[in-house]
Amino acid sequence: MKSIFKFFLNKIPRQTLIRLSYILKPGLALFYRGKKYHDPIDGKSYRSFLPYGYETQRKNVLAPGTLSLERHRLLWLYLKNETTFFTAPLKVLHFAPEQAFYKRFRNLKNLDYTTTDLNSPLADVKADICDLPFENNSFDFILCNHVLEHIPDDQKAMQELYRILKPGGIGIFQIPQEISRAITFEDNTITDPKERTKIFGQYDHVRVYGRDYFDKLRAVGFVVEEADYTKNFSERENDFYRLAKGEIIPVCRKIK
């Protein structure tokens, strides 16, 4: 099973995978149903989750019903328990909308919900994150998760995110991060896709973020909370939801 998933991830274009996943999800959810692990996004339990990863496959992390990963389930729990995302009237911009969230967020009556991306078939607005077609101070809430590691000029992208967020607004900008690494690593001379996957975790990533990521966000104006939300759950709960213990949610606020 692991080798099959690795083949699909590395050989099939992402847009095709998104479309294909809509066909596969119902069968996977039925096959893996059980009681051992729980996906808070669809509220269903499973005997096991699926493996996932481009280079190193992580076991038991991809939920069969929503195809959510650890970061998606953690974000869902944070939004549900710690914010008014599901209840307050909010103008929301969602970059590269994840399939686990897309329809659920679209159906929330309290949200004025817009999606954007250069390539995703789920995007309402096709746009470059470094040159966004939105007015200053446009959105109450911005979700931009696992995007910035793909962007060569991430500082420009961060500046654009700050520009379009309303004063008092919140942005959550998750990235793959090595907390043990102090300084973000980049090397544009590494061009072989296999080598890039080995070093950066994915062939189309341009850097590995370290702990200085939060200071990069602060440098463009954000007030950043480094939320280690997995600390709010017991060991059993972290395993039950299949969260990545110690993963940090960067909660970014624009004060003025």
C-alpha cells in the first residue's frame, strides 16, 4: 500500500490527484471504518489511517474520509475551539484550498468565502500570491497553509498577505518546519527533483523553514503567536486524532 501511494504522489500531477481523490474517498472511508482513530473534520472514526509522504512515508496519517493530514486536523480543532471562524460573519480568503476543508467552508453561512491559487481547480480567483488582485485591508481571515515553501520570494508573498488582511484580522500560515533548525535553509543550485525531494521534503519546495520563520512574519508587520496547540490534548487524544505532537500553528494578527 505504501509503495502505491508513493507512486501516485510522485508520478501523477496534483490537479489530477485532486479530481481522482473525489472518486476514491467513499470506498476508502468504507473500507477503513472502525473505532481506533477519529477525524474531527468529518466526525467519523476508522480502524486505521493511510500512509503519506513524498520521500519518507509517514504511517497512519491520511484520514480515509476527508484525506486530511495531521496539520489539517490540528487546524480544524484550533479554528473550532479557539476562534469564531465557524460562527462570526467573516470575509475569508483561502489559498490553495485543501479538499478536506473546501466544501465545508463554502457551506458555512457566516463566511464570505473566496479561494485563490495559480493552478488549483478549486480556486475562484487565479492569482500570484506575490501580486494579488485584492484591495488593501480586504479580509478578516486568511488561510494560507503549506504554500510559502513553494514561493521563491516568500518575503514579497508575506508582504502581500499583510497588505490584504484587515486591521484586527487573523492569518494562519502553516508551513512544513523543522523546529530543531534555527535558520531556514535554501539552495537554488540543487535542481535534480529526486535530490530536492530528499533535502526539502518535496520536489517543488524551495526551502526548509526553521524557527526563524516566525521572525520573518514579524518583520513584515504581523504580531505572531506560536501556538503549540497539541499541548491542549492528552497523549491519548493526540494519537486518537493522529496529530503531530509539537507542531506549531503560526497565528498572525494585523494590529493596524
